[in-house]
Amino acid sequence: MNLAGVSEVQKMYYAHCSQCHQEDGQGTGGRFPTLVGTDWVLGDETRLITVLLQGLEGTIEINGEPFTGFMPQHSYLKKIKKFQIF
């Protein structure tokens, strides 16, 4: 991916999220859920930040589709000042 001209937040997403959730945020079928248009992303901001920083394990439902898996914690992102959602 050519990172010229993309925002710092987009670079952070590419570096830390796109490997699982894909560059377009659509995920990969039953393994990694989509982030696009879901209440997990657009809903409760506290829940989103908690999942991002603490990780998540078990079964969740996103857009009516169950996902069972593991998302590692990314607590180190709190220390990156460019990551402005905190």
C-alpha cells in the first residue's frame, strides 16, 4: 500500500488493524468481522476503545453473523500520541 497522502489515523489502521480486518475494513468472512457500518464501531465509543485496548475473546455477533475468535489487546496504542481517539 502506498501511504503517501494518507492521514495518520489511516496509517495507524493499516499498521495495526488491516492484517485481520483488511485494508477496506470488510474483514474476512467468519474469521475476522467487518468494521464497516457495525454498531461495534458506530455505537458505544467506550466499548470500542475497551475492545481495542484490552482485546476480546469468545463469540460475538456482528450484523447478525456470529464470530468466535480472539482479538489481541493493543494497549500500547495509548502511548502513541498520533492515535487521537483517546
